[in-house]
Amino acid sequence: MVILEPTEEPEATSFGAGGFRLSLRRRGRETGIGYFACSPEGLAAARRACGTTRRRRNILLRLPNGRILEHRLTVPATAEAHIGRVLAYEIDRVTPFSESEVFWDWVIEHRDRNRSRLLVRLFLIPRAALIVLRTELEKARLHLAAVEGHGFYGDLRRLPLSVRTPARQRLERPVLRCTVGACAALVIVALVLPFVRQQLRLDRLDQRVAELQPKVSEVRLLRKRIAGQAAGSEVFEAEEAEVGRPLDAIATITKVLPDNTFLTALNLSQRSLGLTGQSGDAAALIAALSRDTEIHTPSFAAPVMTAPSGSGSLFVIRAELVPQQ
């Protein structure tokens, strides 16, 4: 795998400043290929250095820490077979993006069998942040296949830039074809056998249908809830009452924070709120947050540091959200 690492912060709307390094990863070891300018000539030189001219070469983009966004959420255990489709609907609810606006993936961190639910970590990156870079790389027949970086929790994540299809979901169509084929075979046998044997076959088929009916009903109910964007609504509402509503928290923070402040990470877990970002006046943020009745005991979780650009300060704040009545 060829790794591309920008020497400057990648921009979403331009490509031409600074440069990038290429290295080759084989069996866990990386070997440097060279440094190239962000220009058509530099990309052409990078393509030749990768040893490819006609076919496309897959590229892994290494991002600075914190660029991959993460969010923890819980879903009912019954949704595991269709978790990809469930999470596609949940992205609109738990993040400020729609599913079509991000590249995303997930991992199941824990299965709580006592409460019949799954703890899932969702990680994503906006498509707009990569659109210019992907376009310029494609011109040089360099295909940006995945991104890699450390998320909010410090874990190294690799995010494929393609739709993830779970193994169980990929097997649904072959299983369905096999089931339909088996039913067709049973019908043919019922037509050619004498009446008595035909009746025996029908009895066995009825028994099989009765055995599958609970599972079929469960699948239909789940699909109906997904179509109405209400998968597992009772469980989700109970969880929202316990841990808070992320969109309400985002709205509150957006209302409180001044215009010279932006966030690079936001974490909400059991009403514990974590804010990481940059501000022109970080010292005034605690007072601003304290004035809001929905935010309790805001404080800095780490020393305030001057931003690398020299404009503003970097901060990490922890607070508690007051339960809504």
C-alpha cells in the first residue's frame, strides 16, 4: 500500500500549496519513496515513482490526529443483522451530516446481552474535505482508496472510501435464491406425486412456513421501522432519556460558543460533554458556558495552548448536560 502524507494541513477547496510525502508499506514496514509538490508535475512524478503508468494505483491518505470524527451509540441487538442500514439512518440523527455527505464505517465494541443491545462506535469524515484531493489524484491515475488517522479516543483508524457491506448482508441474496429454489422444487414434487404423497409434502411445507413465520415477522417489522426512520424507536428513546440527545447538545453549544470559536471534536457520553477546538478567546469560554442553564460545571480538562498557526488557542473542556424535564 502506498501512503500519502501531506506536509501541510489538507484543504477542502484548493490543491497546490505545499507538498506531500509518499512511502510504501509492506508487511508492517514503511519505506520512503520521496517528497513531491502539489502540482500536476509533482503528481506525474509521484505516479512514476509508484511504478504505475497505465493502471490506477491505490493510495492511503494519512490524516493529522483528530480529523476522523467518532461517535458512540447503542442499537438494539436485533438490528445486528442489518446494522449497516440502521446506522445509515442514524447518521442523520446523531451527527450534523447526512449519510450521503460522509465516508463512514463502524465497529461493534460490546454486546450487552443482559439488556439486548449493542455498543457501536461510528467513525466518519466529510466527503467535502477530500473532494479536491481525490479529483487531482484521479487525474494522475492515483486512486484514493482509504484514509488513516487517530480519532478522538486515540485509536488508529482506517476508513475505506467505499460502501461497507457486512458479510451477513452480502449473503442475504444467495440465501433468498436458495429458499426460492427450494420452494419451487417442493411445488413441482407436489404436482407430480399421487394425491396422498402430495398432501404429506404440503403438511411438511406448512410446518416449515410456521417455523419461519416468527423470523419473517421480525424482519418485516424491522424493515418497516427503518423505512420510517424509527428503527428500534422505543429503545432509542429510552437511551436518549438516559444519556441525552446529541442534536440538542449540538444546538446548545452552537448557541453558546462565540463566532471566533470552532470545534474539532465533540463527545457526549452519559451526559458527560467533551469539547475540543480552537478559540480566539479560550479563557472566556468557561464563563460563556456557565451562563447557559443546560450546561453544568464546565472546566478545562487540559492546559490551554497557543495554536500552531499563532492565531487563537487550543482548548479541551469537560462539562455535564442538565437532564431536560
